[in-house]
Amino acid sequence: MKTKFLSLLVLCFISASVWAQATKNTAAIADARKRLTQIYEKDQKERSAYDAIERQYGWGAKEAQDARQKIKDMDKEHLVEVEKIISQVGGYPGKSLVGQPLDQVAFLIIQHSTDRMVHEKYLPMVTEAAQKGELDKAGVAFLTDQVKVQKKEKQIYGTQIHINNQGQKDVYPIEDEANVDQRRKQMELEPMSAYLARMGVKK
């Protein structure tokens, strides 16, 4: 009788522990969704405001420079928040955890960082998330190319664009450019010609 009673106590304790952990996880995911929503809304608001300022005053104007600095400061703050969320949920906050379109937010904040070490740190996590269907493959392509360009290497998917010495938009050099569209298709990206036209790059 005593053994049965002890077994029942153990089962009750295990059940309570499982319930408490499930409740904790649910609360963490709900909090992650809330914070990612706030991050995304602020990010889009500030970038839209910058676009309006640049159109009005021009890229080199003080107003535009101040707005860019404001965005850089915001990006740093958001990266800290995203890193906390990643730690909180135990990995990339992807589709199964936070749903769409919030699964894209952490990636966007990581990509916005100007720190190459941040990109290199999270590229494996982003790649794994995409392989598991937790994130669109396109994100991996963009982040991979960013790291390549930052290391002065040829990009793989042709996603990275810059302003050349003539003041015009141009594409950073691409490895095996003849087959870039095949690689882009594998990453669910549009053909290079369509991408360049959309981005206003004349080739």
C-alpha cells in the first residue's frame, strides 16, 4: 500500500512538472510573438519614415544622415531583443513557434546588423531553420551572400547590390554567374533579370 502511495505521489509530481514546463513554454512563445510583433512594427515604421526623408531631402542631407543613425541605433537595440528571444525559446523563432510572418522578423534583424560577426554567428542557425521549414530559404541566400561580400569573396546568389564608382546601382561579383539562376531557383528566389529590374539595376 505504501509503495502504491509513493508511486502515485511520484506520478503526480511528474505530471505537475510537465504541466508547469508546458505552461512556461506557452508563456515564453506568447511573449516572443508579442515582442517580435513590436520589433517588426517599429522597424517598418522607422524605415518608412527614412524613405520619406530621403525622398524629400536627398541621401546626403543632414536630415537623412540623422535618420540613418537613428535606424542604426534601433537595429542594435532590436538585435539585443532578438538574441534574448532566441535564448528564451531555445532556438530560432520560426514558423512552428511564432507563425507567419513573424518567422521572418529575427532573420531581418540579424540581416540588418552591420556586424559581420553577427552574420557569421547566426548563419548556421538560419540555415538549419530553413532546412527544417521554419524559415524561407531566401533568407539563407541573402545572409550567405552578405557574409561572402563582407569577406571580399564572390557572392553565390547575386542578392547583394551596391553603388559603384559611377554612382549607379550594381551587383557585387557573382561566383559561376552563368548558373546563378539555377542556384536562385533552389532558394526560391526570382530569376536574376527580374530581381535586377525590380531593384533598379541596369545591366
